Amino acid sequence: MKLLKTVSELQFVLAEKRQKHGTIGFVPTMGALHPGHLALVRQAVAENDVVVVSIFVNPTQFNDKNDLLHYPRTLEADCEQLKDTGATIVFAPSVEEIYPEPDTRRFDFGNLATVMEGKFRPGHFNGVAQVVSRLFDIVKPDRAYFGEKDFQQLAIIRAMVKQLDFPVEIISHPIVREANGLAMSSRNTRLSPELRKNAVEISRILFESQKKKNQLSIPALKQEVIDRVNAVAGLETEYFEIIDGDSLQIVNDWNDSPFIVGCIAVHAGEVRLIDNVFFR
Ligand code: PAF
């Protein structure tokens, strides 16, 4: 496994690999890797000849400067974890490598970007689209892998790929959870032991809500989830939306869509966590 920090080094190595007609799998990350990321990397390794993992904390997607400042940066430990996954290249560029000039592009994702994360983190998805499109231009992957925890991000990336006509297949991977149900996240390391214990309630409440499909109306179920999460010490729901899994628009009746997803964002002390469940 090679650790490369510049675009020119990466492109030199990839040009050589591409000549051998292999497929390139790409796993973009912001580092602080956990088993959720490693599952993406392992799937990419199983499905491609060459796998690039990028580690880049993208400043343009943080609307909260404090969040950017405190985002965990653990390159050495990340490389250690990647060593036995079979990944070929770790690409860990500087901000200047990715943005030699400020990226002033403005994307329009319509209603996909106005709900949930888009509403509470203005500019976030524009930054995600900037960095992922830039990385796709650099890596030129055949397949790129994203986790379903960031459910809305996945929809935005699929829309971006369509808009910019990238010849890449977007592959999603189910949420990887701790044994107690907590969705794995780089942000979990910032939780105090007590909040980490209490945050487990988020997934427990979501799983219980899945069983209540068709027993409660969507508005009643939504309110119940919000009330139950808010009753846990240290947790405060920012939003819980029940949406159509393709359009991401809010549904009010269980019969309105064949693919319904419940997406939640919760403040656990200073840390903002997201999770989701499918109501099939
Ligand atoms: O999901 C993430 O970690 C980031 O949003 C991504 C896709 C790597 C872009 O910075």
C-alpha cells in the first residue's frame, strides 16, 4: 500500500495501473476510519483491481467552523487500519492540492438539497459535491463507494454524477453498527462515555419505530420518535423526517411510496449524530 500526497504522484501511479486495464475502485473519506469505512474498502477491494482510499477533511463542506476544527485527524492510525484491507493507494492531499484556486462552483440539486441536512447545514452539500467531483476528476474511478448512513449525501452524489456525466458507478453499503446498534461514525470518538451510552438509544428507538409502520400514522410516529429521543439525557433531536427514499421528499402516508426511510439528526452534547432506518 502506497501513501501519496500529491495529485501528480497519484496520477503517475494510476496511469501505470490503468495501462494494465484494471478497474479502479475509490473510497473517499475524511479519515478517522472506523469499521464502517473498512467495510467500504473491503467491498471495493473485492470488486476492483486497484483501490484508492482518499483521506481529506474537506473544509468547504463544513458550515460550522468549530466542527471543522475538532474533526479528528488520525492519518497514521488510518493507514495502520488500511494496511491489511488490500487497498492499493492512500491519497492524503493538502487543501492546496485539492483546491489550488478557491472552488466557486454552485451546484443546484433542487429539492434533494433543501430538506434535512440541506436545511440545517446550509452549503454542506455544495461542498460535498465540490470535493467529490474534484476527487473523481483526479482519480477517474470506475466505481466509487459510499455508506448509507449519509443517506442524503448518497442521493446528492448520484445526482451530481448524472449532472456532470461522470462515467462512474456509485455503490452504496449498508450502515455498519456497533454491537449495541450505534451507527459507526468518526464523530463517536468525541462522545463522553455517558453520552456514548445514551446515544445507543437513537438506534434502539429507530428500530422500534420500524415495527410500528402501519400501526401509527406517519405524523404520530414521527412525534413519538422525537419525544422519545429528547427524553434521553443529553440528546436533542434536530430533525426526524420520514421520506421517500428516492426523491427525499416528506411522505405523510405509508401508502405514498414503496421505499420509505426515516432519517434523524441528533445533538448529543456538542456532537451531531445522524442515523436512518428503512421502512420497507
Ligand atoms: O462522507 C464523507 O466522509 C464525506 O462527506 C466525503 C464523501 C468523503 C466528502 O468529503
